Amino acid sequence: MGEISRRSALTSGSLALVAAVAGAEKAAAQTSPAAPSDLQQVYKAIPQMGRLREDVLFGDVWKQPELNTRDRSLVTCAVLAALGRDDELALNLTRAAANGVTADEIRGLAVQVAFYAGWPAGLAVGKAALPILQKDAKK
């Protein structure tokens, strides 16, 4: 398989995984040339980062069998909260909910993170999860 065909196959596979992890709408937005996001602009300016994201992160790491997508999402959210990556945390909490993490589990995540990574980190989970938690409260 030639390099272009290999990249095309990897990109197709990783976009399918992005769709599964983030939802089809988010996957389309990430590849839509109509309105490039900041991340799209970064990946265009630094193509190697985009390739690593597609080939390694979505093409390999998220496909490892040891953790299912739901659990991987929960772990990712905990790490992002502990590191203070609030923008990415909000995005990944939405992905986690789409991957089956419940509002109660997100509440538990906030408390767990608060004690292991610090109260502000736990509050950051709560703030980032407010849309999910408020939607759940209306049920």
C-alpha cells in the first residue's frame, strides 16, 4: 500500500473513531474546510501533530482493548481535570456522556478528583459538567 493510500485509510479509520468518540457532528466539524477551528488551524500549520493525533491517538490508543471507550473517556476526564486543562475537559466530558458515562458517575468523578487533585480541580469538573448535570436534573 502506498503512503498516500495508507494515510487515507488511517485517516478514514481515525475519523470513524472520532465519530464514535465525539459524535458524527463533531467529527464532521473537525474535518470541514468551511469553518476551520483553532485546532484545525494548528493541525494545518503543524501537519505532523494532526497525523499523530489521527494515527496514534485515535488510530491506536483509543482502540486498545484494555479499556472500552466509556472507561477511557472517564480516565481522560480525570487526567484533564487534574492537569487543569479546562477547555479540553469540557469537550471530553461531553464525549464521555455520549460514550455512556452517567451524570451520577460525573458527580463521582468531581468528588474523586477534588480529593486526589485538589478542590479547584474537582470544582472544574463540576463547572465543565454543568450542562450535562442540569440536563440530568430535568429528567
